[in-house]
Amino acid sequence: MQRSEIIGGSDIAAIVGVSRYKTPLQLWAEKKGILKRETTEAMELGTELEGFVAKKFEKVTGLVVRRDRKEFKHKEYPYLVGHIDRRIVGQNELLECKTTSAWKAKEWVDDEIPEEYILQVNWYLGLTGMEKGYIACLIGGQKFIWKVIHFDQELYEACVKSAVDFYENYLTKDNPPVAVADDNPILAEIYKDSGMAMAVYEGDAPEINKMLDERELLSLHIRNLEKQKGDIEAKIKQFLGENNAGETDKYRFYWKETRKKVIDYNRLKEDKIFEDYAKEIIYRNFRIYKKKGENNG
């Protein structure tokens, strides 16, 4: 099976909605070939450093690991698969190797492990029948840590249920998962052939009207909250006066002069060189207008 036809360990966090990097809709669009799966330099380096992390794990723990290139499959659902990084020699245990930036070191403090990785390792444990897994991570190229993850049967079964639902009700059909806020940047890519048509909704009108009403109400709340926030900032600035910083027993706050250079577009237009450097971008702009003079109840 090709990657687009399977559900792997790296997909689980997105499917259950806890991934910080990918939504269910984005995963669906990538597997359907609508969006191109991005491969970042960090991902490439992670793959290249996998061997180093494994060797470091051996040195620190005294355990011996070896590659296992077998594709593990769920007995009932063969499209649910797993590929582990390493197997612990002489033990029914596995190792997952990771790398991350120094900015994310706090995610590994004490007993903490990023949720995406807990789900991934637990997925592999469930598919392999192993009870214990190790996760080793190189942080910022300067700090190495390793931790233990024990198999959680209940969590595994919940993930299998979600993965089967995603595969059978979305992936094998032209039925995209419900979009969430993080999908806004990619929705225009998924539906880029917008045309000029006007859709008239009849049967779905009450549901759509309800969503639009809720959005308008939220917009009003946001404007009110922004005003309240602005009022508070104005009062604090008034306290500071000509001082550029202030301090209480709880906070330190600043109101500093900041300088930055910006492009003078009017000058460019006056000099008639704006068009030489202007670049046209095409995007879809979302707007709402409430009809007047009609029964909107």
C-alpha cells in the first residue's frame, strides 16, 4: 500500500485532533493528493540524525538496538500500520528516535512528553504487541534525554476507532472532515477553483444562518474585548507617563520608543516605479453582509 492508502503512527495525532502541526482536514487533503505533503529541513535532519540518537541511547542506557524494517499491521484493519525506528535486542520493546529545537525543551521537562509522541509510540506498541517503549530525543543538538512509555490498551483502542472512522468515512470517500480554525490558511488551496458562482442554500439555510449569527455575535464580543483591553492599556500608559518601563511586585512592563523602516508606497507610486516591483497575489476574501429589508428571523 502507498502512504496515501494507509494510516500510520505519525497520522494518529492529527486524526484525533491533538496535533499542533496538522488538522484532520489537512491530513485528508494530503492523502487525497489535493495538498502536497511538505517535507521541511527539520524533518530531513530528524531522519538523518535518527542513527545518532539510537547510538546515543545505547551508550546512555546500555541497551542494544537494531533496525526493524517490518511493516506491522492491525489484524482486522490491514490499512492501520506502523514502522518502528528500532527494536531493543533481547527484549520485547521498541525505541522511537526524535529530534527537536531548543525552543521546545520545556515540552520534555520532568515526566513530560509531547502528546503526539505518546500517541505514536502507543500506536506502535499496540500493533507490535509490545508492552513497553522508549522514546529518545536530541534537543537543540546539545541535550539528550530518553523516557519510557508503557502500553495503554484503552488509549490504543480509542485511536484505532478514530483511525477506522477517518479511513472508512473520509479517506475512502470524497467526504472531507469538518474544518477548524487552523484550516483557514489552507481552505483556499483546497478550494482554489472558486469561479464566480453564487450558491443558494435552502435545506441547509437554518444551519448556515445559525453559524453566521454565532460568528457575528463573536465578532461583537471580540470588538468589545479589544476595546476593554485598549482602555486598560491606555490607563497603564498614563501611569507610566514619560517613563519607558514600570515594575510592581508581580509584573514588569514596558512602553518603549520603537523604530523600524517601512516602505513608502506613495513615494514609489509618485516616482512611477511601484509597478516595476509590485507582485500580484490572488486569494479568497471572506466577508459577510446582513440583508436589509427582509425577514431574517
